[in-house]
Amino acid sequence: MPRFARTALKACATLSVVGLVLGVAASPAASAQQSLNLSIGGFVPRSEEGRCPSLPCTDVLVNNLDPTIGGLAFNIKDFDAFTFGGEYLVGLGDKFEGGLGVGYQSRSVPSVYLDFVNVNGNEIEQQLKLRVIPFDATVRFLPLGHHDAFTPYIGAGVGILNWRYTETGEFLATDGTIFRGDFVGKGTTTGPVIVGGLRVPLGNLGVGGEIKYRAAKGDLPLDQGFTGSTIDLGGITYSFLVNFRF
């Protein structure tokens, strides 16, 4: 399927979920079951083994680790990141709710070449930075409803991820010389979201925990000279949340 067709299908799916949530939010019945989540937590990116299910590998981080392509010294887990965000929730009857949320995460990782140093003996250093702003539209199932002492839930939806990846510092040219560079890839992509969690009501306030999984890839520009044409943005976010009902 052509790329423009895939993009159109993803956009239609996203708009459908957003339209459902906003439509219900506008109804009088839903207005009595509105709440706001504020969350802080951590993001764990997809592992090196899971980023390239087939060969050749196109993921820039995996290729940067390959001594025959990139040869940089860092770990995928170095991109673990602090996250924070907010989410507006509305009730869809007693057993369901819809949510629209936004988050933020950013991580800068230092690296050097594994097998090369400068002529003065200093390391050849770079900074790899990934910033992601996810917008999520989800629908959750609450098996115990909205009014119990605690509220477990599970759900799914669509995420729209605005991302920016950069590599800045010193690099080796094909002739072995060292040059300074600043390479940038950025864009917006979509992917599925799976969420599960638990809230404990405390009057109009509540606390809880949540796990959210996203799967998405960004396309890197081919004219920048990255070691891969894509970057895997998927992973798991663990969050502590405070819920305000109104």
C-alpha cells in the first residue's frame, strides 16, 4: 500500500476515536463523569532485540551500535526518560470512558566511537537526543464501573507522536577525517496505544498507577546521512497519576 494511503488510513482512525470521545463529552450524561489526570513517570524504549524484527535493519539506534556501520558506544536503555502529562476523561456510561491526553519526554545521551579516537588521544564525542510529545485518544473498559472503592481499567486507542531526533558533535567521514555535524530528523507519526491501570478514589480526588504501551516509527530524512532510515519510538510508559473529578 502506498505511504500516502497508509497515512490517510491512520489519520481517519485517529479522527474517528477523537470524534467519538468529543461527541460523548458534549452530552449532558457525560458531563457528570468528567475528570482530569495529571501524571509523572518514566518511559522505557523498545529493546534492541525488538527494534529490528527483520533484516536489513533500518532503525538508526541499532545501526549506530553496529561497529560495521556506526560503531558508537551507548545503550538503548540510556534513552529511558522522565515523562509527565495530562489527560481529560469523560464517562461513556458506567463501564467505559474516553480520554484525550498529551505528554512530554526528552532524553539526551552522550556517546563516543568504540574503536577510534582523535589524533590527540581525546574521544570523538557526540550527543544523541530524542524528544517525543505524544497525543493519545483512548477508550477504556472499567469492569467494576465508576463507583467502587477502586477502579481498574484497560483500554486501547490511537497515539499521534510529534518527535525530533538529533545527532550533534564530532563524526568520522568515509576518508577517516573528523568533522563537526548537526543532523536532525523530525516529524509526526501515528500508532496504536494500549493502556491499563488502577485508580483509588479519595472523594473528588484520586491516586493511581498506569502502564501505557505505544508502537510507532518515525521516518528519518535520507539527505542527513543517518545510519538508518527510521527510528523506533515505541515503548512502555509507567506513570503515577493524580485524578481530579468534577
